[in-house]
Amino acid sequence: MTDLWAVPAFLDYVHPPLQREVVDQAERQLGVTLPASYLQLLNEQNGGYLRATWPELPHERIDGIGTSFPTITSPTWFQDEGAEAEMWVPADPDLLVSFDGDGHWDLCFDYRSGGPTGEPSITYVDTEMEDDTGVATTFDEFLAGLVDEVERRALRVYGDVAVDEFAVAFGAACGAHVEDQGSFGHGFRSMRVDMGDGPLWAWITPNRVPTGFRREGEEVITTPETGYRLPTDPACTLLVEYTDEAESVTRDAARESGLWHD
């Protein structure tokens, strides 16, 4: 189960290390028994963004247990008093516990079949479509189905090459504008390449990054410790991600730069 969490972690979404009394209090508040595999995951990191997600779903994180946003103990929109009178609400909403959502959708532990002390399935509740759809029969099955799109498809650059060096060579190879987006968005530097309509975009980023970051106004604060966005490939120096439409031109430009090889 290790290495499911994104690096760097957005520290505002990570709660303090999990304690048994905090779990007991959350389960009393929610009226359910939380899955053992979920609690095991939170023992590694108490909530935050994932490096791997479920295909075709918009989720990005798993909420931990704490007193600040986001926490699994916060009621969802469909559990507010009077919600059913104003909008569509899924059946037995009190037996759905959201662990990710944005107000338009929620990814939930679903206790409607096994009861509040049983092993929940995983359900996707879509507000806009007024529907809920089963995703996985257990949380373990859900975790096993997560896919890291960066690991699966990003180009990997090896050797002693800096982000700037590769970005200049890549941009020259495809005649494209390169924009330094800084580190405010993700806690690590990102160079975006605009290769034309399509949209044809690519992003050049480091593999080794701080293990955590937070924002204070316009400033980005990072941890001194570092880790890898692709923990399975620490030898990788840079990652080149791209939109679907830009795959061919990205590979051609990376190859022509002389700094990447198939």
C-alpha cells in the first residue's frame, strides 16, 4: 500500500499522525466501522492527494481524519437537514461516507448493503446526473485499481540534465513557446510548452522534489526533505507529460532535443 500518496504532499490537506482515540471518535460520529485498509493507509499519511487515481473518475485525494478541511467526518451536501426537500438525494444517505468530493460529486464508503459495521463497497455519487454508481466491492479492490497516469505514460529523461536545459532544447526542437510556471501550483517547478492548437501541451518537471509544500500568500514553502514523484524509478531525472493530442509531437521533439531516447 506504500507509495500511493502524491509527492510532494500538499501539507494543508494532511492531518497530524493518526491516533486510536481520533479513529474511535470519528467512528462514533459517523456511526460506522471504517475499513481496516483505509486506516492502514492513514497510518502512512493522514489524508492528502494521491499519485494514482481511479480511471474515468475526477477524484484526486483521500480525506483523512482531523479537525480541518478536508476530513472524512464532514457531512456531505446530501446529509444536510432539508437537502432531500430541495434536490435529489441518494437512497439511505446516512450510510454513505464521502472520502473525496467537490460538492458536485462524492466518492463514498457505501454501507447500504452490509450495514454500518460491515465492509463497505465504494460508490460514486453524481449530483449532476442524479445517480450513484458502484465502483469497487471493497476499499482494497479500489486501491488495487488505482492507476498512476504519470508513471504509465510520461516520457522519462535520465542523466544529469536540468529542467531549463531540457525545456530550451525541447522548445527549440518543436518551435514552441516555453513558459516557466514556477512551483506555486504543485510545489515543484513546471515548464509548460505550448505547441499549438489541439490542444498541444507538454509539461517538463523534475522527478526528485520536496516531500511536502504549503502556500503562504504568494510564497511556496517546501520541506527540506526530498522524495520522488515516481518512487519506482529514482534514476529518472525529468518527466515530460503531455495532452493526448500532443503525444506524437512531444515524442518527436524530445527525440530531436538529443536529451531523450526511446
